[in-house]
Amino acid sequence: MYRIDLHCDTVGKLAGRVNRYCLKGNLMENPFGVDVKRLEKTGGGIQCFSTFFLTGHVPSAFREDYAYQKAKKLISWYHRDRNLTQGRLQPIRTAEDLEYCFKHRVSGGLLTLEDAVPTAGDPERLREFYDLGIRLITLTWNYENALGYPNSQNASVMMRGLKPAGREMVEEMNRLGIIIDVSHLSDGGFWDVARISKKPFIASHSNARAVTEHPRNLTDRMIRTIAESGGVIGINFCPRFLNEKGKVSRIRDMVRHIHHIYQTGGEDVLAIGTDLDGITGKLEINSCEKLEHLEDALKKRHMSGRILEKMWSRNAKRVLKEIL
């Protein structure tokens, strides 16, 4: 089944770590979780590729410049490597690009920023990244940035909303046609996005807090709010967000979260955001070609083909077409 996966970290694995581990690999074929050959083997689809920059080891005064340079290098690497696929991984920048991929059943790549820290809260930098092909931005990662605050076990941090630059950036992302992603964001920041954004917003890789109590997951009220905005929630395969023990990513736990999100927000909010190549632990689904096992499990739980198709691609496609 043709699908859209809203989040993976394969670009960072390939561009940043291949040489260190002496592994050969590229977007066409690699030993990690996602590549074009396996996407094609399972019917093709749109893969959102994140550009991610681990900034925790960088002093806060230097994080923005570090992330800015790192993000540009990753984006340059991605474009160069995607061109080597000779059309088998089409760029997704517009709604027309999306329709082309669906019509011809070719795979497409949509480029994202996981953490807006490289923008430094500057609209000019945001437009620069837009010109470089970025079409989705996760507003924060696990650290405070110029836009706002991350999810946290600290209740006072979780209550903090967007900063003035963050509110301005939400409006500019709406104007440009960049998808707003609230995964990793504080609860206060979430509610600011819900109040400010005039377009649907998403949680690209988040689960249900009522099923697994973790600040990275969404409350029922948040699930309903995303649904009411017209947005979607991509189920995340990270063990820590699927179950309390946080060591094994099991399909049965994915099914529990999916059913809760469905029952809370309805069928139009369901999507996939695997987080492949960005998560660790024992993973029952550790590669894009194994997603069929989740499909089989949901069918056994009597999820209809119509709802499965919505979760696999139609819901996310609707959001992308409206915003791009």
C-alpha cells in the first residue's frame, strides 16, 4: 500500500555516521531503516526525511550557528544523494509534486527540520530554509530554542508557551507553506500553536499520553485539538513512548496507541511517523518494508481497509496538499 511516513532520521545516519562506522550506503540502498529500494518493494510512498543536529553538547551561546551550519550541510548532502537516484526519489516541494508521485506511484522525499534552532527565530533564515527545500519544521527538540520550550518532566517548563519569535514564526510558516510540527514541544507551546495557526498543524511522530504517560506523548485534549485543526498524528515506534518499560517496540503497543488516537480524535487524524533510524531498543519493525506487519495486526483488530488507507496516506496527503 502506498504510504506517507512523516518522520525518519535516515539522512543523519547516512551523512553523519557512515564514514565513522565504515558502512556503505545512500538513499537508494543502505543498512539502516529506510531506502528507496525497500520503499519500492512495498509499493512506494512519500518519506519525510528529517535533518537533525544534536546540540546538547554545544554551549547554548553557539547552538544556533552550529545547527545552522550543520543543517545546511545535511540539506546539501540530501539533495546531492537524492539526485543520484535518477528520479526514483522525487523531490516534494509543492502540492503538484505530491500529486505526481501519487499518480505515477513513484517514491518522493519531503525534507524537514527537526528543531527550529538553525533559524534562530529569524524569518529571513526561515525563508532561506524554505528556498533550500524545507517543508516541515518541528518547532523544538529536547532543548529550549529561540521559538520556545521542549517537552519536559519539569511541570514549570511544560507550562511555558512560545516566545515572541515563536509566535511570529508560526504565522510566517503559515504564510510560506511550511507544515508546523508540535512533536517535542512543551504543552504551553502546543496551546499557543493551536491558538495562532490558521492552518492545520501536526504531530509528526507522537503517541497517546493516556496509553503511555510520557511528556512526549499527547493528551486526549491535544489529540482532539489536532483533529479539529484538520491535522494528523504520526504514530511513533520509539519504545519509550509506546510502553512504560521503554525497551521493546512492539506492534501490539502500536495498535493500542492507534486505537486510542482513533477513538479520541477520529479516523481523519491517523497517520504514520515511524522515527526509524532515530530510535533505539529492540524494534519489531526496524525497517520500512516491515510496515506490512502493522497493517496485518490492525486488520486482525478489524480496522477497515478504508481507515487503513487513510492512516497510511490519505490523511497526511490531505494536510500536505492544503499547506504546500
